Amino acid sequence: MSDNPFHPPTTDAVPPSPGDLGPIPRPPSSMPGTVIAVLVLVGIYLVGSLLTALHNPARAVAEIGIGVLIFVGLVRRHALAWQWGMIMPILAALSTVVGVLAAVVGVLTAVTALGSAKDPSFVRPMMVLTLGLEISIPVLLSRRRSRLFYGLQCPRCQGLKIKAGNFFFTSFKCRTCHSAWRY
Ligand SMILES: [Zn+2]
């Protein structure tokens, strides 16, 4: 058959890239404790945003909108929600750190100028709690059990260094063995 000139040439077919594993069944997994903890923390964060909504409505609307999208995505096992669940709290934490530093500098300035602290609360406890929340979320999401839940393990080499294969993170690429797959 291979000598048949009418046989469709196989070279016309789109050659799969070397490491492309194609669509593979998603390994079943019940939600690990780390992800449940993240959902609780995101929930607390959303309630906090609601409470400050009157104080800064524009910021609260943005926070709640993004937070709800991440929350729903995390529940539905979307790797994109995992990715933004890693990025957004880190950005928010940086903003909180700037706020904490400004508060510390403000108090120190008051101490120097007046001989005693004008604001006895020092760094406001809410800021510290917020910072703890913002740091805990990416720490929990980076745990192995969380990564497995979002399909972030290479089916070929079992590596956990996975990057998005496309913008919406519906395909996956292994940084170690360069395999690609989707669920
Ligand atoms: Zn791999």
C-alpha cells in the first residue's frame, strides 16, 4: 500500500509536537484541605472588602469582582483561577506592606515630633491580619496537594513545574520534560 501514489501522503497531516500528549483524562481528586482553607480565606477577604465598601467603593467593587471570579474558578478546578489566586494576593500583599510601612513611618515621625506616639494603635491590627491572609493564600495554593487538584502535575515525568500552554490555562506544559497536554 505504501507504493500506491494515490495514498494520501502522511506528511500533510499536522505533525504533533514531540511532547504533545493531547487530551488526557483528568485524575479524580476530592478537594484537599489546603484548597478548602484557601476558599475560607478568600471568603473572609470578600467579607472584609464588603465591610470597607462604603469607605472606598471603587476598590471594593474591583476586589469583590476579581475575588468572586477566583473563588468560583477555584471551586470548579480551573488552573487559571489557581494562577490568579497566586498572583493577586501577592500584589495585594505588596500594597498592604506599603501601607504598613507608611503607618510605621507616620507613627515614628509622631513619636519623634511629640515625644510620644499620637496613634497608640501603632500598626493597625487589621493591616497585619490582611497581610497574613494575603500571604497565606499563595502559600496554600503552592502546596503539592493544591497543585494536584488543579491538574498541575506532568502525566509523563510527574514533575510539578507546570506552566500555562495558553492564555486561559486550558492547556498545560511541563517545564521539566516539555510535555504538553489538556484535560
Ligand atoms: Zn514532565
